[in-house]
Amino acid sequence: MVDCAMFNISLKGIHPSVICVEMDRVGNAIDNLKEVLTSEYPEESMQEFIEGFARTDEVMPTDKTLGFVVANSEKKAISFSFANLNSEQKKLITSKSEMYRKSGFSVETDL
């Protein structure tokens, strides 16, 4: 069984991407996503992000999606919506959301 977060990423002029990131990599993925959202080369940055964080193995019936990260570079907005997180995971997502807020993003959190 694998716990995942679904990332729905919209970049100006690029078709939205949706990828599954394993929960143990979510913190690093959220950090790296900021670079993608602010990059002067969004296509290249997005491709590197997908290669670095997207889950590549087969999805199984026992896998769970614990939440969603929805980001839009054009609107400079990001949303974190998660369920069934332990206290450590909640603290991680909360601190990452503050990082975006301090960078001028509109941030929504639902934990």
C-alpha cells in the first residue's frame, strides 16, 4: 500500500499536469514546486519536476490518496487539501504553506 498526494499543476501556456507523489516525498516536492511555479522556463522545470517526483510504479487497489496540492502559476495560488494526516505531516504541510504565503502566493489549506 502506498499513500499519495495528487499534484494538479497549471502553468501559463502549458496543459495542466496531474501527478501522484508518494507522501514520504511530499515535503521535497512542495519545496521544488515553488521553483516550477516561478521559473522563466516552465516547460523544462515542469518536466524535471515530473521526472523527479511523479510516482512511476503501477497504482494498486490498496493505494490511498491522502490529499491534493492544486497550484496555478498565473494566479499565483496554491491549495493544500489533505485528510487523515498524522500530526507530523500536518506540521509539515502547514510550514510549507507558510513558505508560499510569505512568497506572495494566495494560499488555502484544509487539513
